[in-house]
Amino acid sequence: MSIEDSLRTRIARACRVLGAMELTRALRGHISARIPGTNRIFVRARGPAEQGVRFTTEDEIVEVDLDGKPVAGMPKGLRTPSEIYIHTEILRARPDVNAVLHLHPPTVVLFTVTGTPLLPIYGAYDPQGLGIALEEPPLFDSSVLINTPELGRQLTAVIGGKRACLMRGHGITTAAGSIEEAGVIALGLNELATLNYQARLLGTPQPISQADRDALQPAIKRLAENGAAPGEPGPSIAAEWRYYCRLTGESA
Ligand SMILES: [Zn+2]
């Protein structure tokens, strides 16, 4: 399989997995990946012919340049997402990033609309989620569509060098070394929000101690290891991703 075909397959699969995990609403959301060594990307298309995030097929993954313009023709009934500039501007600004994910997970959105902090309330339960909490994902403080290059640049400035940002009344964006890592970060962020939410229903959540945070650092670092080649997930991310693929009936 060519690298292009492989990327299309992996993006479509990631959309289906995260759709099945209910990390977004119906049709809204997209994942992209850089084609190595080029200024072109693949991204999930939108339009009247689309199946919805959870049912994304490979022929819904289209190739665009970093200005958001289609490289080849667009399949009938599909178009580039209006929020393509989330992807193009982050990928333009961040050579360390090979994949960008934008979804609308409802539990995380609740935190953006109430201004409730995502506290580091667990450690060994999920070091990935702890790492995200300690990174303190910044908030893009507007709920508009990111449908211009300028808005894409503003979002890129907010996310800075981090792996995730929250978007008020809207959703999340994650930026990672691989498609799978972008997905695992989104799942970790969603779990962090879910447990924070449930802890607040039960009582007053208490952040874990500084000593615990320090002790978990090796586990957090291990999860951030890169794969053998640019755009490939490291071993810990690959294993976690494989689990979510199997859980949702995908081969991995
Ligand atoms: Zn959106």
C-alpha cells in the first residue's frame, strides 16, 4: 500500500473509531495528516454526500494544499471542510505536527461553557490524561467557525506548542506526531473531562499531590515517545490505539 493510501485508510479509521466513541456530534469533525515531505495534506471532507464522522469511508478523505485548496478534483457531493484552516495553519506553523484532529466532544464542551477547570485528579488511572491535565490545554475563547486563514492563525497561536486546545462552546483541537496519537490525546482529554464531571457530581474533586505528579512523569514521557518514522505512532500509543480499534470493531 502506498503512503498516500495508508494515510487515507488511517484517517478514515480514526474518524470511525472516535465517532463510535461518541467524541463528536454526527457530521461535525475532521482529522488531517501531512503527506510526508510535501506541503499537502489529507483531510476528511464534508458535504451532502458525506456519511458522518462515525461512518467515514476512504473516498471521503481528500487531498488539499496548505492554503486549503483541493489538489485534485473533489468527489461529487463533497467539499473541503469550512474549518480546513484549523488543519492548514497548525500544520504550516508546526513542523513537529503531522496530524490534526478537530472534534466536538460534548463532555469537554461543558467545561468550556462553564469555565470549569479540568483538574489533574488522577495519576496511575491514566497517565495520558494526567499529562494532558498538567499541560493545561488553553482555551480558544470564541465559538465561531474557524473558516478563514486568519482565524486559523489565531487558533494556532492559542494552541502554541501544546498538544490540545479547548474551543468555547465548540469542541477541541489536538495536534500530534501521528493520526493515532492525535486520537489517543482526544480520548484522554475526553476521559479527563468525564471523570472531572462525575467527581463534581459526587463531591469536590481534589487535585493529586505534586509528589504524585512528579512520580508519574516517566509514565507520561513514555507515552509521548515517537514512532520509527515521521507520522508513525510510538509503541505505547500504537498499543492503546489498537485497543480502541478493536473495541469499535476496526482492524488495526
Ligand atoms: Zn468545529
